[in-house]
Amino acid sequence: MKEHNYNIRIPAVLEKEADEKIAALAILASQLTAKELTKLAHIVKTDPVKTALAKKYLGV
């Protein structure tokens, strides 16, 4: 599979937090399909109840 590079801005209070976010995003991108990521993003953006349940399940 080819790799593609992008320049993006990550909102975070500290650079360490931004680094952690981008590392997590990279893992998600490598393990989920584009369709799965798109669906996940849609749920996070539009369904706060499901998002809250997922956070509770994850312990965050």
C-alpha cells in the first residue's frame, strides 16, 4: 500500500497532546478502512449519545 503525506493542524493545549493525538490518528488510519473512519467521524460529529457511550466504555 502506498503512503501519502499531509500537513495538518491539530488543536491541543500542549505540543505533547498534539503528538499523542496524531499518533492515535495514525493508528486508527492504519487499522480502519476509509469507510469505517468516515462512519466513525460522522457518529462523533452528529451523535453525542453514542460518543458518550463509547467514551464511557473506553473509560475516558
